[in-house]
Amino acid sequence: MIGRAVRGLLGGLLMGAAILLSALPAAALESFARSSLTVETAGGGKYRFDVELAETPAQQAQGLMFREKMAADSGMLFIYDRPQPASFWMKNTLIPLDMIFIGTDGRIVNIHANAVPQSLDAVNSAGPVKGILEINGGMSARLGIRPGDRVAHAAFGTAK
């Protein structure tokens, strides 16, 4: 009888701790390495971004959730071990984002501009990609970044 009561109490405490942890912003749970990359446009533009690297499944699941702002020259680079189709959503993401889907050679495959904060709609790559660069919504259009442009970063073997 006492054993059951103790197990019940411990179970309740563990469940309460799990609920408290799940209520914390995801940003408090994962940290990200930083790097820089350059987007080179067909028009001759070169735009440098300081990015956080989302390399692990936990980091990729968290992404930019719960962020209220991001500097204009910042972003997040999601890197996959191998090329694959990618699908994202904006659940718990508070700022509009441009999602730039990047092939193995560093070329931009497609861009989804101004993804809507908190949306559960799927945002998909136009084919297999090695990475996805998320930057502030509308930035791609302002800088003239288009499919076919090149991303220079070690993840694509295109770093300078």
C-alpha cells in the first residue's frame, strides 16, 4: 500500500516536471553553433548572413520557434546529411520568414517568401535539398535573391 502511494506520488511529480518543461520556450532547450555564409546573386550581389546552424534533429525541430525578432543579416541554416525533400511549417514561429531551399551544389532550388507566422500549412522544397536557409520575410525580394543563385558555405562545398 505504501509502495503504491510512493509510486503514485513520484509519477505525479514526474508528470508535473514534464508539463513544466514542455511549457518552456524551445529556445531555452537547444543551443546552436554559428557560422556565416554568402548568397551570390546572378546580378552580381553578394550578401553575407550570420547564421545559426540547425544540424541535429532536435535543433531542426526547434528552428526559429519562439523568436520575436531577428537581425536583418541573421538567419538559420538547416543542414541535412544527405539530399532529401523538405517540408516545414511555422508552428510557434512568431516572425515571417523566407525559406530558401538549397541543393547539394549550393544552388537555390526554390524560395518560399514570407511564410506566415504560426501557420500549420506545409512549405515544401521543389525537390531534394541539402539545406534550407531561413531569413527575415521579404529579404529575398529586397536583395534580388532568386532560384539558381548560389549559397557559399562549407555545407555545400562552396565556401570561399
